[in-house]
Amino acid sequence: MKQYIARRVGYSLLSLFLLSVTIFLFVRVTGDPVSLLVEPGASPEDIENIRRQLGLDQPLWEQYWHFMASLFAGDLGQSFYYRVPVLDLYFQRLPHSLLLAAVAMALSLLIGIPSGILAAVRVDGFWDSAGKIFALLGLSLPQFWVGLVLILFFSVYLGWLPSSGSGGVLHLLMPAFTLGWYFAAAHMRLTRSSMLEVLGSEYIKLARLKGLPEALVIGKHALKNALIPVITLAGINLVVMINVAVVVETVFAWPGIGRLLYEGITFRDFPVVQGVVIIGGAMIVMVNLLVDILYALIDPRIRLES
Amino acid sequence: MPSPLLSLENLSTHYVSQQGTRVVRAVDEVTLSLNAGETLGIVGESGSGKSTLALTILRLLPAAARITSGRMMFEGENLLEKSDEEMRQVRGKRIAMILQDPMASLNPLFTIGDQVGEPIRVHEGASRASAWKRAIGLLRSVRIASPETRVSQFPHEMSGGMRQRIVGAVGISCEPRLLIADEPTTSLDLTIQAQYLKLLRDLQREHGLALIFITHNLGIVAKMCDQLAVMYAGRVVEHGPVSRIFNRPMHPYTRALLGSIPRMADNRDHLTAIEGQPPDLASMPPGCAFAPRCPEAFDRCRAEAPPEFTIDHETRARCWRAPVDASAKAAS
């Protein structure tokens, strides 16, 4: 088990290093941030001054070295635009993202797992077909469109829900549903297929041969096995949700890190973009690591393989 | 004569395709009976309907299968008239079954004790603790060493032979009257196979179990069974006491099966096989299903399917020649 964890940690660190190089280079391909920070008609000396201030006059490898050195010291640098530490900005926005992701995840599991089980148990029946349509729409409708249509119905026509911003529970509903639908579809499809596979297994046949009530066959023997891949996916998805809500947060003007990233890209605010992506990447890598370990704890077979 | 424990009368199970156009007669007009404590062997090639017959008895068939006719009397009750809930209470409690793949038949996520004790908790309402205790006793009775430790282990910590004995323990956990074993030894190596068969025989004697033994291994039949039913293309082509069938097989298919057992004494450099392939169960030949492969077939065999001839009170065969042969033997 110790060896297993050590190997997983090694892979995780390697992934993060590759991510840091990639985002560092990619963000610099988007263009010159200084041109967005200075007034039109600023003198070349002023521009050069600002560039020096921001450290953009140094060669790339030196900039990268500086970025990594301060990263290890726990410093993500200062935002070019807001002129405050990136971490401060990040932690201001994070609670909003966490709240949105938690509610969206709860919705996606509450919808996805029961409907996935129902679809598998009544395969090719009405619920299976209804679930297929729900999942197809969730996976294929673009989030900005779903968000706009929801706003149109519930805010413009009906006037029930606020169209943007954060505040009460009502503000949460539409963004959480818009974000959660896609994941509900993913969780449902995976629950269904994994349940179907398990239901065809010999140990389910033996459970039925033992004369167990169907509720016990499905709810105990099949469900625990079928949920293993769903737990993995949901764990990863929770962190993905925090970090990919860029479109949803922009449509609903939800002040989370998705929108912070959006602003960072718009203003070519290199430290903000690098910071948000590196933290997001670290979270996703960490969760994969955790899920791998959790997986080993749930499934006794993995414990021994390492 | 006491009434048999299990008697199947003209039992048919058909698989029907979704459009209803293709009907596969997996089990066709099977009549068999079995007394308490007796062992019935069912042999036949793959696809001859042996496993479908077993699942028919337990009424645990795939959705596409239908039991289309017949009666299935068990301890004086017709199992075909029972509700699904009543049938569930028969499974595992009065009729148990052992599957052929020990590696796959135990749930990987639950302990041995949980899985062995489960039928006791469900059928007898035993508490978790007392079912656990009974599970330890059951493991001991299937010769698992140090059952107190094994009971809290998981299936992946056991060898194939141990797992199959555990599946056997699950089978006998509620002291059923009838145990159906579907090729329980095919995936075990030979020494383990012999141990397992001996174990089954001991359990049978201790618990007064009736046993249905599904296999394609005639050597096992000779050692284990009292009665034998030979299946071909969904039908029982010959049924009778094992010793009689081995000494004097009535049906040409049975003769061919017996002839295909390799023997050391024969010192042959080739194996005897039955020529041809079994028929497609969805489009059977008009006459006897075995006629196209039968060395003794004559015109009537190809035109008209033979009924089940009763040769004497315990022997039946589906062959036009059977009654003739029998009377010839009797005359000589």
C-alpha cells in the first residue's frame, strides 16, 4: 500500500510540472499584456518601464524560473490588472465556486444515480428511453444556450428567479442546474452501463439462485459493484466542476474562479491565468490521487496488487 | 412406491426472438423424475439444453425464454403455478444450485461469511451474528481449513478449488432437498475435481440431498449418478439407470457418446468423434434431430420424429429402433 501511494504521488508531481511549463508558454502566446494596460499613445519609454516592472523584459527561462521559485514559496505573483496578489483574488472567489460545484454535484448525483439504476433494471423500457433523451440533451446542449434559455423562461417570462449574480438560494438554482445537467447525464450513463455489466455477472446469478429478494440483489450485490466507477468519476468531476464553470459563471455573472479566469484571459493577466490554472490542475491531480487511494480502500483486490 | 421428489412432465422452454419470428426450442418436451436422495446425471453436448433445463426448474430464465408447456412437480407442488415471490422462497431454501465458474460466482466486495450466511438470514430470518456462526460451521463442513479466519476474508484471497467449495457451502446453507450442480468441476484441475466430487457425495449422504448433476463428463456420471438422462438438441433421448445405459445403451447417440470416451486399452492413434454438427435449434429437421448424424438412421427417422418409447418401468428412449432392439434382446 505504501509503495502504491508513493508511485501515485510521483506521477502526480510529474503531471504538475508538465502543466506549469505548458500554461506558462501558452499564456505568453496570447499577446502582449502591456498594450492593454497602457493608455493609447503612451511613449515607448513608459511601455518599456511597465514591461520591466512586470518582469516581462527578462528572457523566458528566467521568467519561468522566477515563477516556479515564488510558486514553491507559496506566492503566485501579483495580478497585472488588479495589482493585488493572485492568491487574494483567488480566495475571494473560491467560496462561490465551491458552493456552485457542491450544489451542482448534489443535483447531478441525485438525478444521475437513481435514473441510471432505473434505466438498467428496466432496460429498453420507458424510463430507459426517457433517461437516454435526458442524457443526450445534457451532454450535447451547450451550457451557454441552456443558461440563456433558463434565464429567458424563469427570469424574463416568469420572473421567478434572478437572472444573475449571487446571494440567496434562488440565485444558485439556474447556474447549478446548468452546470449539473451535463454531469448528471455523465453520471447516469455510467451508472446505467456499469449496472448492466454487473447485472450480467455470475455472482448476481448466484445471488438470485440464493433466493434473495430483488431489492437486495440490486441494492446490495449489484449497486456496490456498479458504483465503483461512478464514485471515481464523481470525485474527479467535483473538482472539474470547480474549475470548468467558466461559461456558466460568465452567463450568470456568478463571481467564482471561472469568471476570474475569464477576466484574466481577457486582460492577458498572466499571473491570474497561470495561478488559476495551476491551482485547478493541482486540485484535479490531487483528487485523482485521492480517488486512486480511496478505490484501493474500497476494493480489496487493488490493495494486494501493489 | 413413494411419489418422486421432483417430476418434470412434458416440460418445454423456448427462446423467442424479439420479433417473435425465431423460436429456439432449448428444452423440448422433457419428462424426468428424481427421488429424494438420488442422483440424476444430465449429459449432452454444449447447447443441448442442459443448463436451460436447470434454470427452468428454478424458474430463473433470461427474459427471452418462456416455459411453454408442461408440469413441474416438486414435493407435491407444481412449481409453474407459484408466484414469483413464492418461487423466490423456494430458491436457495428448498432447491439450490451451484454454478460452473467458481472464480466469478462470488461477489468480490463482500466477505465469505456474509455471502455464505446470506441465505440463512433471508430464508430463516437469522441474525447477522448467528448466520456468521452457521457460516463458519458450513465452511468446516466443506473442508475449508481454519474456517474462523477464512470466514472474514474476501473471495480474491481464496484459490479456485476453495471458492468452489464455498459456493457449495452457499448451496447447502439452508439444507435444501435438491441441489443442482451445473458442471461444477469443469474449471478445476483433476485432483481438486476428485476431492470436490467426494465432498459433494459426502454432503449428499449427510443431508439426504437429491442431486442433479449436469456435465459432459461421462466418467463423472459413472462415479456419481444413479440415473442418467442423455440430452440432444433440447430433448431427452434416453433416460434410465446409469449401469443399464453404460452396459446396454438404447439410443445411437448414447452409443456414440460412450464410444467417444478415449480408453488406454484401445491403443488407438486417433480419437473417435461423432460426425457432423448438432442441428440449429431454430430450424430442426422434420424427423429425429439426430438422424443426419446417425449411422443407423432409416427413412422413417428422417421423416417422422420418434416419440418417447417406454422400454421398461425405468427406461425410456426416443428412437424408432429402441422398442425393436429391446424385444430382440429379450427374445435372444
